[in-house]
Amino acid sequence: MKLQYSDFEIVGENYIIQEKNIKVKRKSFVSEIKDKPYISIFLLSVIMLGCILSSKIINHDATYMDLLNSNIAPNKEFYFGTDSMGRDIFSMIWYGGKISLLIGILSTIISTFIGIIYGSISGVCCEIIDEIMMRFTEIILSIPSILIIIFTQAMLGNATPISISIVIGITSWMNIAKIVRSEVRQIRNSEYILAAKTMGGNFVYIVRQHLLPNFMSSIMFMVVTNIGFAIAIESTLSFLGIGLPIEIISWGSMLSLSEQALLTNQWWIILIPGIFLVVTLVCITNIGNYVRKNNNKKLSNL
């Protein structure tokens, strides 16, 4: 029996016209920019590209101390002025940005690696070992991170970009480990993981092939924000006088001269490096927040 048009009841006289007039609403350009951090990505890309290509941009030797031209305000020759040792701030920002970004990225790689391994071990172990490992993590989290970093750096001695990266990396893995542990405990009894164990897959193989793809999206927010956290910590240590020495140029070591600059009203020495540092941190934070919100939307749709 064939169904005919007359067999159906029409609800509403103008329903056909209304269906034709329904259009898919597209987001405006302004709302699209608000939803996605295009501006932050653009600014961060410009800063990173400028730091990578610093040798093509700088117009003075960033490490050269020209005492005859010390504390000069911004002008045509020195775009951002000079510091108390006669170094060109414009050249120092692009040259020192490489050091700051190196510290941020390297320390994040170290903390992410430790967090993934520690969290995975805690997630697959028995209840007793898991409890001990998580209590140890919470004890470390209860101590202010800046105190741990200062204490660890004091034991290592003279600060270098590599040593500061290691110190920040080995003291900032705890939050990543807790997220990884909770994700692993949810999927550790899945059939494909049990099958991999049955077929002789070792711990490294299971983490790389099965666990990592499942929790990587959950920790991306922490990974991105840890880069900004490391840059901020390096700047804080240099501001306190226990970070990189003045001869090693970074955004943090440039801000270590801020106290003297404020007393002598040389605003450009602290303001311009501070703007670059703040803009970089805000951009990284915005990108990290977008990653977190996007991941939460995907999880809510499951």
C-alpha cells in the first residue's frame, strides 16, 4: 500500500513556506573572533617569529655594552632606548626572547614527560601504590612552587637557561600527573588495553599507542599554560636577583634592572620589556583557555 499526500495531516497552514524560509544562521565576523583566539595567535606568532629571526631584525649588537650611550630614551637610533649598561633594548628584546621562549618550551617538555610517566604509573598500579603516589603529589602541591624552585636552584648553583628549565620542569609536573592518572584509571580496563597486555605489550608501548592518544587532549590546556608559567617564573627569579645573570639576556634578566630604572625615572627600561612579557603571557593564556573550552565542548557532546 502506497502512502499518499492526503494520508498525512498538515499541521499549520504556512508550514511549507516557513520551512523554506528557515536559514542556517552563520556567526558574524566579530563573534567568530571572540570565540577563537585569532588575535592572540597572531600576536604570539609575530613575537615568536621576531625572536627566531632576531639576527635579521636587530640593528645593534644586543650584548655590546656602550657606556657612552647608557640610559638613553627611545630615539631614531635606539628605537626602544638603552639600559644602564648602554645595551640597545630593541635588540635585547628580540635576542632575549629566544632565551625566555626556550626556557618556557624546554621546561614544559620536561614537566609534561614526567607528569605523563608518573600519572600513568599511578593510574595502572594497585590501590595502595596509587594512594601513596597521589599523597606524595599533594604534599608537593601544598608547598608554594616558587619556594621549591628557589631551593632547587640554590642547590644547583649558577643559573643558566638549561638549569632553570630543568628546575622549573621538575617542579611543575604535579597537575599534569593528576589529570593523566584520572584519565588512565577510567580506561585501564578497556578491552583494547587488556588485549595489548595479553599480547605482550610492555608499559611504554601501551602508554604510547593506547593511553597517550586518549588523555593528550585533556592535558593540552595544562601544557600550553605551563609555557607561560615557566616564562613568568624565570622573570620572577631574575627580578628577585636569583635568576639568570645580567650578561645572559632574557626578558626576565632585563626586568632585573627595574628597581634602578624606577628610582631614576627611566621608564623605558622596565615598561617596554614588561609589555612584551605581558602580551606573550596573555596570548598563551587565551590560547590555553580556548583549548580547555574546546575540549570541554567535545566531552559534553559524548
